[in-house]
Amino acid sequence: MKLLVTGGAGYVGSVCAAVLLEAGHEVTIIDNFTTGNREAVPANARLVEGDVADVADEVLSEGGFDGVVHFAARSLVGESVEIPADYWEHNVVTSLKLLNAMRAHGVNNLVFSSTAATYGEPQQVPITEDMPTQPTNPYGASKLSIDYIITSFAKAYGLGATSLRYFNVAGAYGLIGENREVETHLIPLVLQVALSHRDKIFMFGDDYPTTDGTAVRDYIHIRDLAEAHLLALESNEPGTHRIYNLGSGDGYSVKQVIEMCREVTGHEIPAEIAPRRAGDPATLVASSEKIKAELGWNPTRTDLRTIVTDAWNFTKQLGDKSHSAKR
């Protein structure tokens, strides 16, 4: 297939672009490099630099595109609360422009990068796709809004689409991994301590109703995640919008993650208890049974040691390219 990948220089987008290329697809990436890394763009991909809102129509007008994988987005929860206008503009408005460009040029196959943040604070776990969507921040609300837009385009215009709601994506795929200027994810932050790029890691709350008092999250390996995008692209049907959770189904606590990072890196990694953060649920674990049953998705890298080892092997080889090294 000839594919357009938006945000293909970001963490998830670049790994998925690489996997799509390995599967024999032709990939054009649009990225404006606000958060993406040039070195993450796969060598065999064609790169168009710019905003999706500005250049998607021109790129798709070339013709021959079989599908779009839409990753490009603003994705910092805290920032979305402080500057929500940016999130409505760059996530919702941009996605609407992309969908209209697809419609104008007869491209009918979409995979959308969504998020577990669409659920908000769930009443029970594991979280299934039929649970209420009650996002607690503009980031989650913007992604949910795009899901509604996609559903309406599927019904009215015959779009074939899949939204994949990620839980905590982690790990690396060879020389592609997490390397952001603003890092908020636990595993890369802990590994920055191991590299002496920061002094210690904070554990926000140790009084949750969990086995060790720290919050529990579901970590999904980036390579397993990429496989789900491939399966979705190959099975989308016109007029249908499917929504699937992507997680491992296992929960690991903050303390367990830090301890595993200590084992893998051989560093002591000082950790300090800090107050809970507002809006942090005690436990977030996905049920991915639906995509396993319907698409045959089979994640094989869900073991925490595998995830941390792959992330560490990527992180320690970055050297001066690591954004955290420049702090």
C-alpha cells in the first residue's frame, strides 16, 4: 500500500513507519518537527516537512494513496490544561482538515492514534471499549472529539477507520525509541536517572489502594503496538469505524517499574515519595481482548523486563543526541 503517515518523526509514528516499510508498504511522512526527531525518520520513507493542516491536501492530491495513519498531535496532558486552545486547534481542527483532504482525494482507509485518556478515571478495571468515555483533560477530550468526527465520516461518507486507544506505550525498536525534549513518561524518566541526567525519580503518592501503595499502569511495547496498526490498515472496511484498546492487560506499579529499571541498568536510581498528582487514578489497566479476537493481534513483548531492557539499550546509546543530556 501507498501510505501517508502523519507525525512519523515522533516516537510512536517513527516506529510504526519503520514497521510499515518492513512489511513492504510505501511510506510518505508529514512532520513539522515540533516534537519529532529527524534521526527517527526511517531512511526509506519520503519526508514532507510541514504542518499536516497546511500540506496534507497537497500531498494527497498526488493521487494513489491507499491509506493514512494519523499520529500527529499535541499530547501533553498538563499542557493541555494550561493552553487548551492549542489542543483543539492542532488535534481537532487539523484532523478535520486531514479527513476532508482524504475525502476530496478518494482516500478511504484511516488508522487513528487515540488514547486511554478518552476514558478519564474509570470506575473499574480492566477497561473495555464499551465503558463510559469521560476525559478529565483537554488532551483526552480532543482525541475523543476526533473519534466522534471519524464515526460521523464513516456513516456519512463511507470512510473505513480504526481508532487505537493506547495505554502506556514503552520500550524501543532497535535504534528508534523515546527521546523527547519534554518527557513525562515514567520509564524514560527513570532511565534518565540511571544516566545521571537527573538526580532522582519522584513517586507521586504511596497511599493508593494497590499492592505497594503506588499507582499501577499498563505498559505496552512499542513494537507490539506497531503491529496493531498494520492489522488495522489491512482490515478496515468502508463505512465502519472500529475502536480498540491497546494494552498488555497486566498492571505494574511505579515501584515495580523503578525496581526493574534498577535490575536492568545496574544503577541504584534514588527514588523519593512526593504528594499525589491531581487526577491520577490508582489503577489503569486495559482489556485488549476485542482486538485479539477480531484482528488476531498477539502482543509478544509484554514482559516488563523486555520493555525496560529495550528502552535502556536505546537510551544508553543516544549519547549527545539525548535531549535530557542537554539539561
